[in-house]
Amino acid sequence: MLLAGWTAAAVSHAMPQREEPAAGSVVEHSPDLVQIWFDAELEPGLCSLRVVDGHENQVSRGKAEVDPANPSLLKASMLPLPVGVYRVYWRVLSKDGHITQGDYRFTVRTK
């Protein structure tokens, strides 16, 4: 019974369902946005998404935001990116009060 309760609690955490650019992907051109869709609604103003280059310099513009039209979408606008590997760090608070975080990489192939 205790295990069943733990499993239900773990399922309620907001987890990524899709990313653009996708985790591990190679994109031809610099993206204008990095977007992550989650399986739960997020708390606006209490979530972060930061993109850094290979030297840990931030290349995303300003603060990320939860999309007002889709409260499960977190997005950040990007500076123009040169060829290279980039890391996306995200941390979200879902409407049910659970915090999750993670990171992934993508590669820009051409300017």
C-alpha cells in the first residue's frame, strides 16, 4: 500500500514530453526558441529554462516563460547560435506543488 502511494506521487511530477530542439538532436540552423512541453500544468514565474554554450555562457535571452495559452509549455527565446553543442537546464514547479529538474544537449550544425 505504501509503495502504491509513492508511485502515484512520482507520477504527478511534471516531466518533459517533448523538446524543441529535441534532446540529443542535431539542428541545421540556430533555433529562435527552445521549448519544452510537460505532462502537467506549470506555475508561471516559478520555472526556469536556461541554455548555455560549451563554456557555460548563457545563450538564452532573459527569463523563460510559461506560455499563457498552454500552461504545460515552457519556452525561452535564443540569441543567434554559432555551430556547437548547447546544454538546456530546466527546473519547473507544477501546479500540484512538485519540483522537477533536468538537462539535455542539442547541437547546431550550421549558422
